[in-house]
Amino acid sequence: MFATTKETATILGVSRRRVHHLLTQNRIEGAFKLGNQWVIPLCDGKPVISEGKRGPKASWHKRVKKRRYQDLAVIKVVRQNIDGNADHQTNKTVISVQRGRQRVMQGHAIDIHGPSRMFYSHEVREDKGGARVWLETHFDVDVFVDEDWQPPVEEGSTSKVPVNYLD
């Protein structure tokens, strides 16, 4: 993976001018110029920078941009609908997805386009709609409302078109 000087400055938490200074001193390993732009290789999300000859040791830090709460999608299984489907032979949607304050999307299946994290709480979480188990992700989620939906045949492809989509 490669980055520009602007992206590298953001990653390191320094100015673009400082990154240019490191580049002219050949302290960023593997960096090269393509036309009039620098191309900087990343290793584990950060450039490899050699130590300087003088001064204190560098304490590069990765600035992590905090995501706002509304960027987080919370995915829950609606237990009441599962029980109702079994008792009454119905096919209500059993998965709910909400991103921030947007309206709740419900479906039978979801595709998460990136990493997600699963949580369990031994107490009922009112801030999660009474859920004890839920998923959270910052990535796009496709919600499918189709009783005949089947898992994708190939990785990355879907057999049905999503009817609801969260940005």
C-alpha cells in the first residue's frame, strides 16, 4: 500500500513540510518520486522512517480519526420476531440495522462490506434497543428483505439485489 505526502503527514501527525524534509533526507524507506509527486510505501499502515543523527528519538503516532456515533451501524436480531415466526408460521423480518439516528431497516439477511465487531452484555442494553447481543460496523451494510434470499454463490457477489441500503 502506498500514500501521498499529505496522507503520510496525517498518519504521522506532522505537517506536509516535515514529511518533505524527511523525504529529502532519504529517511523514509522505499519512497520514490513519480513525476512531481512522492510515492511512500506503508508497512502496517505507517511509513518506515529511519532514525535521525541528532536530537531526541521520533515519537510518531498514528492519528486515529474518531468516528461520530451516527457513522456506526448497529445490527440486532429481533428475538420476538423469531419466536413469533416459529409459533405462528409467519415470516417477519428478524434482523434490524440502524445507523445513528436514521430509521431502522429490517430484513432477513445482511451483507457487511468490511470488518464488524460482535458484542454481548449480560444485562439488557436500553441504548441498543434492549439487545444482549449485537454487531457494530463503520462499513456499508446491505439489508435484504426476501424470504427466498440465498447466500452468495461466489465471494463478493450476491444472488439478489438489495432493497434497502445504508450509506
